[in-house]
Amino acid sequence: MTDPADPPGPPRPIIERVGLAAVALVLALLFGGVAAASWVGGEPFLAVMAGVGCLMTVWVGAMTLIRG
């Protein structure tokens, strides 16, 4: 187990960050598609949940690019 006082490791290489952000973008598109299909199909709860998942995935992808 790591000690919380340990300094963080070196930042990820840019190619790894771009790759992880691309994976997050693909997953966000899938979540967005589920949200749209659910909304059109009359399932507002599922649509909202998928929309939240889409937004969270986009947020994490952006943070991966920014913070490293």
C-alpha cells in the first residue's frame, strides 16, 4: 500500500494521455447514444443517467489531457 505522503509519479507521456482521452471520447459517444435513444423511447430516467455518464466521461477525458 502506498503512503499518502509519497510524491506523485512523473506525468504520463502525451501519446498515452491522447489515447486515454480518445477512449473516453468513444465511451462518451456511446453514453450519448444511449441517452438519446432512451429519451426518444420514452425512458427519461435511463436517458438522464446515460447523459450524466456521458458528461462524467467527457470530464475525465478532459482532465486526463490537462493534468496528465
